[in-house]
Amino acid sequence: MKPPADEDERTTDVGMFNFAASYRAAAAALDELKLKSTHPHSPTSWLYCHAIELYLKSHLRAVGHSVSDLRKQYGHNLTKLGGGYEATGGILDDEDKEVIELLAESDQPMRAKYIVTGAAFSQAGIPALARTANSLHESVRMYLKGKGRPVR
């Protein structure tokens, strides 16, 4: 069997969905461990943030955006990704919109990866991140299934 020839063939909507689901599952498992460390929520937060970004990108791939489009038009900008998701038929409930906005405004994904000291900032809590990741998992899964894509 010949390997996929280009980036769009290698990075599919279902592949992104499955990758997002893996990050979501890892976040949920890590949260259950109730780690005793100085920053126990940071890794869990980052995993959920990454899952949310990948679910949004999976949907955008499914509606026809190329990998290059995602990189150039959206990058890691959650505000743009959420807007693109809604503009192409994706449904976000009020909490999902609030979480995505807070992630973007606070740069929470980067703050979860790297220590930031100084002024206080607001960020989405783990339960809210989990609910948004779960909500996107279900809505993107149903969208992909509706397009006949092989998802569980």
C-alpha cells in the first residue's frame, strides 16, 4: 500500500478527532489520580485545552479546510477556531463559548505548559474544561458520523 502523498491525506478529520479523544481521555485519567504535586492541575488543563483545539480543527477539516488553511487562517487561536467552528455549522453552548473565550483571553493553554508568575489571571477550571471537551467530542463525533466517517 502506498503511503499518503500529502499533508491533507496524512492529517484527516478522523485522525484529528481520534487524537483529540486521546488527549481528552488522558486528561480525565490524570484528573482521577489526584496527584500530590505543586501544580497538579496544569498537565490536566493543558491536555484538555489541546483536546478542545483538536476537536475544533477536526470539524474544520471535515468541512473542507486544508491543513495549510488551518495553520495559516487559525493557527492555535481558539477565538478564531471557535468562530470558524460555529460559522461552519458547529454548535457551542453558552458554557463552551465562555470556556473557549476564557482560554483565548488568558492564554491558558500556554500558562498550563509554562510557569507564569506575576499578576493574577482568570482561567477555566478542570470541570469546565472537561465539560467543553466532552461536549465537543459528542458534537464533532455526530457530525463526522453524519458524513459517513468511521468514528466510534
